[in-house]
Amino acid sequence: MALDEAADAGGRRRRRRSEKPDAAPKRVAHYNRVRNTLPFAEPFSSDQVEAIHNASLRVLEELGVKVLLEEGRDILRGAGCKVDEDTLMVHFDRGLVEEAIKQAPSDFIMTAGAPERDLHVGGREVIFGPGAGCPNVTDFDRGRRPGSYEAFVETTKLQQSFDVIQKLGPSSEPQDVPVNLRHYATMRAQLTLTDKIPWLYSRGPQQVAEGFEIMRLMRGLSEEEFLNTPCVSTVVNTNSPRQIDRPMSQGIIDFARAGQMNVITPFCLSGAMAPITIPGALTLSHAEALAGITLAQIVRPGAPVVYGAFSSNVDMKSGAPAFGTPEHLKTNFGAGQLARHVDLPWRSGGGTAASSPDVQADYETQLSVWGALLGGANLIYHSAGWLEGGLTFSYEKFITDIETLQTLAETMAPIPCAEDDIGFEAIAEVQPGGHFFAASQTMRRYSTQFYEPFVSDWSNFGQWTEAGEKSATDRANALWKKTLEEYEPPKVDEDRLAAVDEYIEKCKAEGGAPIMD
């Protein structure tokens, strides 16, 4: 029966049942673009940041960096660097480095397969990337196993299925595909299974050139348009301390020439590949990143680059990498200050050393991602699914990490504060000692106001027991399978896909493309 509003014995008011909406609207959230509204942590003073920056320039000028690629040394020599061909050491003039920093864009747009997937790289924008570069995968049903093409397809579908993973990454390595043919399979899968921005390993000039051509054909770009449209990326890791190997040097050159995004990232673990102190590790990391950025800007002034800084410490008992540690977070804070000092977008990373998707894996990843956010990172790889310091990608952990990332995205979202949000009328409506469950404001907003988790279980103990006592990872196991079952690929242009397939078959017939050693 319909009841008029009336005060009950406790002073609470009952709404007319007829006022309850027939079908409450569902909350809709989009995470294609996330903006960091948090205050940045800054452990170093401006003078200290300047001191680290100057020490890095001194490292480049006096100590130098070993560049194994002859073409790389030739390019740097032509720009004024001192090169010792006996030792392969390159000494950078600090004026050249500072000029290169000025030429690199402080922000730029990456173009995706759908306009809503385009990304602004820089400023306060945050891009979450998945756990990447993993040779193994694991899930509760099939166990830990080497990466395969099947796993590559599955993990790519999972990345496409969640908006908060705005950019693709190589979650698993398809080791059952010959390495000279692997780039064809991975590029085609990314461009047909998703409409997000893909990646391409820089494993040699022929593989990169062929990957670029596949990208150009699938996006329907002329050669000139491709050169002026950042739409694919790679990650270059220096070989700390102070070395850039042949494939990585070539990757910097190839991506810079093509105007594509180059994420130049030293991996400086304190006490192992870098000094044991945080400022020392930051000094080395900063120097190596600037060396790679300088090479890119010499090749093509204005080439889109991302300042990479993915540093943590090691377990001094075993030498194993550690993540989510206080040192990891502090290094992220300092790296953010250095990236802002040179006014470049910067990449950090989450991560965990845990071997299973357990509590340790979750809290280490959460802490490391928090450190990256408070440091002001623009691109955060390894934010979902990473295990064992990057040796394994976990399907269940990917799902639980997605819950964390969506919660963080909601936390950083602007808070509406209009008159109805402030809620004076709602406060006036409810009598002292009453409740707000049936207040008009609550009834208007109850189905859309709060973030709704998809992994967390908020039922009471009795309900949880009756439902089978499932843990979060148990629920995540069911969720990744449900996600793959319900996956629908984006529409693709069949004519463009036919051109891609024809090109791939031609390249395969010619023997594929070898990797660069």
C-alpha cells in the first residue's frame, strides 16, 4: 500500500512508496582518461633537485655512457659528443643535453584506433598500463606456464575489456611463435582485438619497420601522416650502469625518426645496478634517461619521448628486486621532481616480488602505484597482473589490481560541490536521531552515488559462508573467465585488415625479420 510521509516513533520519516523510482539508473563510470588531482610528494628541496640534475650532467660529461651501436655513436659524435672508439664510451656536453631537453615536447597526443581512446601524455594525465614483458603466465585453472600465443590473445582481450587500462602492454611473450615472425602476430592481435594504443618491441630495424608498416596500413595513414601521428610506442631500457646496448640504441633511433613514442627507462636497483643511496640511484637514473633522450632529439628534434624512471631497491640478502618498499616510494617521489625539473612526461611502474596473487602481491602493488601517483607519474606500467618481479603475469591478480586502479581513479576524480551536494536540505529533512536511507537526496542518488566494486564482497559472514566462502582471488578467477566469455572485439575495416594480412604473408614468405643482438 502507498503510505504518506509520516514521522515514526524515532523521528525518522518514511517516503511514499509511490515516490520510489520504478527502475533506478545504474552508475556508469568511464576511465578512458584519468587526471591526477593529488598533491605531489616532494622530499627534495629545489636546491637538492638542482644538485642531483647537475651531478647527472657531470656523469654524462666526465664519466660518459657506453653506447654499443656504431650508428648511435656516429650520431652523437656528429652532434659534438666526445667518443672513444676503443672503449665505446660517449661523453656528452652538458650544453647539448640541456638543448635536447628543451626540444623534447612536454606533452603530446597519442592517437588510438577510436577517438575516445586517444591519450594526452603529460601534464597531470595518468595512463595505467598492465604488467608487461612477462615470459610466463599463471591462473588457478592451468597453473604457471610459459607464455603462448593463446595467452597473448587472452591477456590482450583482458586489457581491452577494462577502460582503466588505457594503453596496451605486452603482458605475456608468445614463445610458441618464432621470434622472427612474432611481431606479425602481436601487432595483428593488438590491432584487431583492441582499439587502444599498441606497443612494438624495438628488436631490430627490420622488425620495427615492418611493425610500423602494419600500423600504417591498419590505421589508413599515408607515410607522411604516420611520421606526424604518434600512434605506437616502445620501451627502451638502458643497461644500468651507464650502458645502452645495440637493440636499445637502434630503438631510440628508429622510433625518433618515425615520430613515435619512445619511453626511455633506466632500471636502477639501489645496491645492485645503482648506488645504494636514493639520491645516488636517482643521479644515475637521471643521467641515463637524459642520454637516451638526447640521442632521440638529435635524430629528430621534437620527437615524442617519455622520461622513464623505474627504480627500487634489492634484498641485500639475495640480490632479488623488491617493490612497494619505502625506498621504492621515495625514489618515485624524487623521480617525479626530476621529471618536472626537465619538464618532460614521465613513466614509472608498479610491481611486486610476490610469487602468488596473495596479500603481499596486492599491498606491494598498491604501495608502488601510490608512490608513482604521488610522484606525479604520467604513465604507470606493471599496474595490473605483475608477479615475481615481472617473471609472471597472473590472470587473477590482473582482476584484483583493476579493482585497485578503478578505486584510485575514483579517488582522484573531482568532487562535485554544488548546493545539492552540500546537502543542507537533506540535513534539514532528517530529524535528530533519524537516518538518511529514505531521505529525498538518498533516493535520488542511491544507485549512482557510490563506486560499486566488482571483486570485493560486502556480504556478512553468514551470507559469505553460505555462498561458498570464496576469497577475492576466487572471485577474480571467475571474473576473468566471465570477461573473456563476454568479450566482443571492436569493429575493424575489412579492407585495411586484408591489406595487413597480405603484407604479413609477403613478409613471412621472405623469411620474416631477425632480431638484433
